[in-house]
Amino acid sequence: MTYDRYPDRLQGPMSHGQASTLRSLSIEAYQPKQFAEDLTAEEAARRIDALRQEIELANSF
């Protein structure tokens, strides 16, 4: 996924939806340190993508 498509949106803080998703995924992946409240929207999107991929990989076994 590319993150340069909407640069203005990604510079600001993560949205409430991103925070909720990231918190849930980090708990599901047993990586609670992946969640931090002060992330930018871009960093939150990257972490969400990475956690989803990791969970998908773990579920494939």
C-alpha cells in the first residue's frame, strides 16, 4: 500500500477509527507495544497493515 496518495491526511494524528483498529490488532497479535496514542495517521496505517499481514500469516498455519 502506498501512503503518499493523501499526504495532508497522513501528516496529522491517527483517527479514532485507526486507534481502535490498531489497539485491537495489537492485542490480537500479542504485540501491545505496537499501539501508541501519539502516532501519526501514516505510522498507524503502516502498523495496521503490518499487524494484519502478521495475523493472516499466523492463521495460515
